[in-house]
Amino acid sequence: GRAPPVRLRAADGAIFEIGVEAARLSPVLSCVLELDGDHLPGAFEEVPLPLVRGPALGRVLGLCTRRAAEGSWDSRRLGADEAEVEGLAWVADFLGIDRLFGLCLAKVVALSVGRRPCEAAASTRALRRALAQPGLRLPAEHLQGVLSALGLRGLAGDEDVLAAVLPHLSHKETAVRRGALV
């Protein structure tokens, strides 16, 4: 027979069920499933996720279910609101789903590009992580927008922001170097 679904409890008490195949997209949940199946039968009737809010968790689990069924991530389903997509990114990061985390960061950056750097709704943390995410190849105009936004925020003396911006002062694209100078 089919394995029973995995039950997850969010910080706000919301309970979600997800199929085992979709749950295994998360290294964190995979580890829990291995413990449950190999060593502690029945110990994890509900997996508590105390740092994750229900709405974002539900969205991420839905994306995982679709990914398990269709074989690929669909970034069009992430949404069009910077704050909401950033929330999905942090859930994906918490669950260790690196590919989804990177897609969410790229979407946050793409959504913020059309705004003036000082109006970007994305957090400084998200913008810094977008610069540091391995394999995330941002187009020059997106990179310039992230650097400009971080540069403006870094003027307040945020050493983490400045550390994220400084390596881009020698980028091959003039626009990117200009963004790092703002």
C-alpha cells in the first residue's frame, strides 16, 4: 500500500498533510522520516515546525506536492508579492529545499527590480542572501538593482550589507559596478 501522509504542525498550530514523496524533497523532513521509519516507529505522528507560520508552510507544501507530481518547480506559482514570496523563501530555507529557496530569492529580486532601490519591499537579509546564493545567476540589471538597494541601506553602517556589496565593485559589467557604488 501507499505510505500514510506526513503530518506537519506549523508555529501557529495549523496542521498540514503531505505525501512522503513530496516530503522527501526536504532534507529536514527526509531525516525525520528516516528516524520514524527506522528507529522510532510512530514517534512522529506530527512533525512540529515551531519557526514556520501556517500560510507560508501550506504554500511551500503545495509547491512540493506539485514538484513531486510534475517533476519540476514552477516559479510562476510563487506569486507576485515580494513579502509573500520572501516568506516562501524562508520556509524553503528552513526545510533545506535549496532549489526552491533559490527560485524564491530570484523571484523576490525580479519583483523588486521595477522599483526604486529605496522602495524595495524585500528585506536586507533576502537581498544579501540573493547575492550569496550559490548557482543563482542574476541578470546584470537585477544584480544592479539588488546592489543599489543594499548600497542605500548599507549607508547606515550595516557591515553585513557592505560586505555583500564590496565584492561586486570589480564586476565586469559597468552597471553592476555602478550599483555597488550607490
